[in-house]
Amino acid sequence: MPFVYNFPFFSIFICMISGIVTPLLKNGKWAYRLSLFAAGAGLALSGVLLGRIGPANESFSFMMGHFPAPWGNELSVGPLEAVLATAICLVMLMALLGGSRDIFDDVLPEKQKLYFIMMDEILAALLALTYTNDIFTAYVFIEISTIAACAIVMAKDSAATLVSTMRYLIMSLLGSGLVLIGIVLLYCITGHLLFPNLQQRVLELVATGQYTMPLTVVVGLIVLGLGIKSAMFPFHLWLPPAHGSATTASSSVLSGLVVKGYIILMIRLFYKVFTIAVIRELRITNVIFLFGLAGMIVGSVGAIKEGHIKRMLAYSSVAQLGYVFMGIGLGTDVGIMAACFQILVHACTKPMLFSCASALSAGRHHNKQLYALRGAAYENKLAGVGFTVGALSMIGIPLFAGFAAKVFFASATMAQPVKMWMTLLTLALSTVLNALYYIPAVAALWSRPAEGEAGEKQPSNPAFAISTVAFIAAVFFLGICYQPVVTLIQNGLALL
Amino acid sequence: MSKMARSKKEKQTSWQRFCTWVNGGTAEQPLLPAEPAKPKKAKAAKPKKQKAQPVRKEWMGLSRFEHIYRICAVLIGVVMVGVLMIAVLQLPLFGSPDNPSVNEVVERYVEKGLEETGAVNMVAGMILDYRAFDTFGESSVLFLAVTCVTMLLMRDRNNTNKEEDLLTAREHVIEGYEEDIILTKVARIVIPCALVYGVYVVLNGHLSPGGGFSGGTIMGSALILFAVSFGMIRMSQFFNYATFRKITSCALMVYAASKAYSFFTGANHLESHIPLGVPGAILSSGLILILDICVGIVVACTMYGFYALFTKGEL
Amino acid sequence: MRLALELILPALLIVCALAVTFSKRLLVSVVIYTSFSLIMSVIWVLLESPDLAITEAAVGAGVSGLLLIYTLKKIHALKGTSDE
Amino acid sequence: MEHLLINHYETAAVILFGIGFLNLLLQNNLVKKIIGFGIMDSAVYLFLASQGYIAGRLAPILVGEVANAADYINPIPAGLVLTGIVVSVSVTAFSLALIQRLYQKYKTVNFDEIVLLARQKGDE
């Protein structure tokens, strides 16, 4: 076995061990450095892995222990997982860099170390959710990411974050309860926990017509549970307060990565356990499709009504997640490819928007109401440019990443006439709605401030500059040279 | 803003309002003129109430929404129970030996378990060797939980006030002088027994029911009993936050290192060189014993940590 | 005997769960929840899972109950007052 | 109906799951919400463990030298439940700590009141 195959395992363990070691460090600064190191190491390892298995288009499974598939744990890695893992580590690294100043301002000095433990464990959990080949391991890591995600919301320790954490926690617990009973039912009718064996048994069950009802219930419960945790439309109400009130790095990581982790798991379950044909047959995709469409509209409308810039961005996340669910709901390879691409696009854009928004508000005494931010872009040009690029990408202007994603969604619907006109109409409507809140926000940022409104100029922040430049580069990369990424995703989906 | 200006503002044409909006709005007109400045509450989709209105009105608004919400929730719950019932109707029968979960996986766990893991207790062999990655995740969950509780309840300037400080100080003083004689006498007998029993359960995890988690909880409860009967001050003489951090982190490090070793050797098809020992002896079954001890230590510290943070807000 | 137990214990669980739901005082809920865990640990013995029985007795009835009671103390719901 | 009676543990588990779920969703009192979560999780574990039980077989602890798969019950559910119980107790501790902090801030554990108070203070 080539040594490179160990890298997924190394990246997960490096993150978990850095989390464990962190309490022994001297202070928050060192914990921050260790977290950066863990994310950087993860990035390097995933990058090398991607460089190796991407072009060769190979996939493998990695035994966690001395026992082969149905007995021991396994990781399974293919091009799709490698791409996603690389993106996750990159976004985590950049979110930490971009939000570093706010972390040290918002979190009490004696608790900063603990905050970085949560970040490390979230990264480990996300990587594990991306790589795992075992449904119960997936459940355990879902719980890890739930607890850690709630912890990074409440780390700011203000009244607002505590209330929104409680709401988030309750919804997450409902979600994990549903996922757990789904997994238990699935185990009862199949007797396996590893994806390949599960798939084999599920196909047998479908072929013989045995346990059809429990199987449908299982798929429904798992989709419902993961949907609640990733803010699918009717269950999205917890997201804006949680993402809007947390500290910058938390908002970036939560909306850029954590909600995506569950969606990635859902896609992998659809392919590796239930198979997409069975899912289509059970008509679950149609439900997801409708919820996705509704989410696109409801999220945008919520964002239009919002005057608080971070909550506006959070509502926009609901809308963008609606796109992802719509892509999954199409139930075709091209649809899911578009959904994966959208995951990458949103993971690169939203953290940048969050960190730029809070950098802009830093000069205005952290007042995040939009009216208080008029002209703020002149005080921090880089943040202004970053916000503008992110906003244009979210609206879907050509050359920006969001545009490519929308084109993929549009072209993915061509085969299904009924879904096609629904999708195209909603896409058009949602683009208009997106423009309705992003354009005024950008215009406000770049309009000349009135007398007495201008804030003080902020000292330069190299960490923030690095992260914003990297995110801008990523947005343009995904918007212009998307072909290699798309090829990787397509190959990865074919190999799942 | 004066009353005149305000009334003038209200008379703006829609074009003017649009211009203000494009310019980023004002404090009175945040984004869309027609919309309220504050967001609608996420949970309650009720119309925004003015702050000046009495609380009573808010309650009524909430309860109306709550009414609909409750009916929906009950419906969802009942439907879900119904659907699950129907699923249960089709499930394999209780206690039957030929239900689908009894397959080659179970066969190997039972028949080869002793030979491959060295554990007489197959559950221990399964969770600490065959499927050890889950269990490592589980210990991390515990570690995360105690970290979160520390984050929330460890005393700092956000979660303390003078009143409570005084109360705590008084309790400390009382603790120092008054020892409940019945409690302390009983504790002197019970604590050693509980500790020994906890250690026994941990060390026999691979031979008999129990293991790191339950044994650790028993040891933790012995620690809690000590703190209850002799006071936190006596406890903190040998167990404070620094020791807590060091012990849990080191135990988890040992856990992670031994698991990493076994995963690495397993995946690369290397010999693991860990003797399994004689089945049934205490010193057997390779890494399982070490892992059990680590888990036991972590759990004991964690349980005591929960108690200390919940009562006093410090370790 | 065994069959009777097997039918009575799950019924008791449901009764406990309902009692937790509808009891007016938080302390009562917590105590009933603790007994719920104890019944559960008897069921684990019936289901031939001694590992679970020990763990449930130590955790569900022990530590969870302890944490709940201390929380009640902190939120001043212990002194004979109804929580409503 | 008879099927439900034979699978009485599963039936009870489903009812308990419903009760716990509704408690988690509907109770205004946060402590009861958390107890509801505990009930919901226990119900799932009961379901899982009862599916692993096989009538007339022994607990999965080896007796004697040679193991025969036909003598012992399925050890997998027990292992999974063990993991699950640890996860539940962790989550319970975390939520209870959060409840304490919310009480410190708002002097109530009724979630609706907390939300209203937070809105009045302009916290959210």
C-alpha cells in the first residue's frame, strides 16, 4: 500500500490530537498557532493526496485497525473526498486567519484555549464525516461536530449567543435523535454498519421487496435529521440567530463548513448506501427538491428584511443551502455534481463575506447594522473589495464563482421538463432577490459617509489580508478555471 | 430628529425612499422602507410588536403562534410514531435467532473474538478493538463536553456577580468549620470501597461486564463523595484544575497514541507486536487493558469535573 | 414470571415518561427520570446486556441525576416551590 | 397487533421515542426539554438492544474455552448502545450547564420567556 494512502487517517488524527494537547499549552496564542498548524497540516496532506489520486482517478478504502471490511472500521477515499477535504482544510485555515483578531477580542483570555480545542475537533469531525465508510462512526462524529459547533457559537458569551446556542442545541438534538433512530432501524433490517455491505444488503432488500416500508422510513428519518442539522427549508429558523450572533471565525466556520459536513454525509449516504436509483424510486428526491426551492426564496426574503449585516449573510446562507438541496433533489449525477460545486463555492465565499463584514464594522464600534456601515469600505479597502467580490459571486455575475454554479444548476435540469421550468423560474427569482439585498449593501459600503459618520481607520492586519486575498483568488479560480474541479467532482461521484 | 423632520420623512415619495435605500438607508429606514428595522423573530412568525406595548400583548401574540406550533408539532410527533409503528410491524420478530442482524459479522466477533483481541468480554473486544475508531470518537465527545462545561461555568467576569460570590464565600467558610459527622464517618468507609470497586471494574473490563466507562464513573462518584463530605478545599489540595488538565490530556494522549499505532500497523499490514497474553488473566488482551485504564481515568476526572463545575464553578 | 416482567417493565417506562412530562414540579420530574433509568437498567439485565446495566445504573441513575439535581439547586427550583 | 405484542420492547421504544421527541419539541421548561432528550435517546437504545437479543442465549461474555456463535447474543448492539450512552450523558451535561447560564442571565428556565426577554432587551 502506498504511503500516501495513510494521509486521510493522519489528517484526522493530527486534528484530534492537537485538540487533546491544547489544554496543556500556555495561552490562547499558542493554541491558535497549534490550530493553524493542524489546519495547515491537514491542507498539505489532503493536497498531496489530491495531487496523487486526482489525476490517477483512483479510490481506495483504508482499514482502521487490523480487521477488514465488515468487521473493522474503514475510511474510503476517492477524488471527491479529497477535493472536499482540501477545501475544508483551506477554508478552516483562512477562517481562523481572517477572524483571529475578533476571537482574541470576543473570547475571554482564560477561555481562548478552549475555543481552539473546539475548532480542532470540528475540523477533525468534518474530515471524518467526509472520509468515513461506517455509518455509526458517522453518527459519533455528527455528535462531535454538534457539540463543538454549539460551543463555538456560545464562546462569545453574550446574552444573545447563549439564547441562540440553546435554540441551535435543541434543533441539533432533534436532528441527531432522528438520525440515530434511522441508523438503528437500518442496522436492524440489514445487520451491517459499513457502507459497502449496507449497499449490498439494501440492493438485495429492494430486489426481493422485503422490508420496503422500514427502508423508506429509514431514508426519510436520516434525510429529515440531517436536513434539520443543515438548515433545510422548514427547519432553517435556528440558523440566522446562531450564525449572526457568534464571533466572526465561528460564523465563517459554521456557515462555510459545519452545515456542509452534514450535506456531504447525506450525498455520500445516497451514493454509497442507498444508491441514487433507490432514492429516486422512493421519491425522497422530490421532497428535497421542493424544500430546496422554497429555501432559496424564503432565505432571500428573510435577508431582504434584515438590517443587521451578519444576520443578512446568515439568511443568505439559508438561500444558498436551498440551491444545494435543489441540486440533490434533482436526483441525477449532474444535479448532485452541481450541488457539490455549489458547496465549494459557498464554502469559499461566505466565510470571506463574514470576515470582511466584521472587519468593516470594526471601525464603527462593531455596530453591524447596515446603516452604520455607510462608507466603511473606504476605511478598510481590502475588506470592501472582499465583500464586493463575495456579494457579486453570490448574486451570480459572470466570471465569479456563483455564476458557474448557477449555470451548472440550470444545465443539470435539462433532462427533466417539469423540474426544469420550476428550477429556472426559481433560479431567476432568487437571483433577483439576491441582487436586491447584496447590491444595496455594497452600494452603502461604497457611498461617501455623511459628516460625523466616518469611523477611524483600522490598523493593517496581515492575517486578515492573507485570508481575504486567498478567498478572492479561490472565488475567481472557481469562477473561471472551474473545469478541473468539475472533472474531479464528476470522477469522484462516478467512483463513490 | 425633530418632529418636523420625521413627518417630512414620512411624506417622502417612493422615488426618494428608493434613493435613500440605495444609499444604504438611514437609522430610521434601514433597508426597505416598508420593513421594520428589527428582524422578525425567527421562531415566532408573528408581526413585530412595538417595544412600548405592554408585555401582556407580547404574550398573547406568542401564545397564538404557540397554539398553531403546538398542534403542528403534536401532529408531526403522532405521525412519526405511527410511521415507526408500521415499520416495527414489518421488523423481524423479537428474540428470533434468524433476524438479519445475526450474520457473519457477529459470528466472527463471537467465535474469533478471544483469539484476535484476547478479550473474554466480547463487547469490550468489539468496542475497543474491532470498532475502536468509534470509541475514540466517543471519548473525544466526553472531552469536548467537559471542555464546554468549563467554558460555560468556570468562573470568569461574565458569569459571576457579587451576590453569588458572597454566598459562595459563606458556604466555603461553613464547609471549613462544620463537618457533618455522620457524613464524614460513612464517607471514610464508603470512599475506599467505591474506589477499589471502580478500579476492579476498570481492570476487569475485558473479562467481565463493565470497563472503562462504568468503572470510571464509579471512581468519579467516589471523588464526588469525598468533595461532598470533606469539602472542595480539601479536595483541591491534591486535585485542582491544572492536575485535571494534565491527567485528562495525558490519558487521552496515551489513548490516541496507542490507537494510532494499531490503526497504522493494521492498515499497512504490519505486525503489531503487542502480546495478547493468556486469556482470562488480568494482564491480557493487549491494548484493551491500557485503553480501559485511560478511559477510566478520563471518565473519573470528567465526572468529578462536571460535579465541581456545576456546584462551585471551579475545579 | 419473566414474561410478566418483560411486559410490565416497558409499561412502567411509558408511565414514567408520561409522569415526567406532566408533573408540575421539576424535582418530581427529575426523581421520576432517575427511576426511569433504574427500570432501564433492569431491562438491560433482562436483555442479557450486563455491560449496559452497569453503565446505565452508574450514569443514568447516578451522574445524570446528580447533575440534574445540582442544576435545580442553581436555578432555585428545589425549595418546595412549584416551578410554574 | 400480535406482532406489536411480540415486539413489545420495540413498541414501547417507539412510544417512548414519541414522548421524548414531543417533550424536546414542546416543553417550555428547558430542564424538562433535556429530560425529554434523555428519554428519546434511551428509547432508541432500547430499540437497538432489543433487536440484538436472541431468546435463550447468553450474554456476550465467554464461558469456557471454545466460543460457539449459536450460544451468545449479538454483541454489536450492546457496544453501540454503550457508545451512545456516553454521548447522551455528555450532551446532557453540556445542556444543563447552558441552562444554568441562561438562568443567571434571565432568572427563568422557561424558554419562551427567555426568548421574549432577550427580544425586549434587544439581545437577539
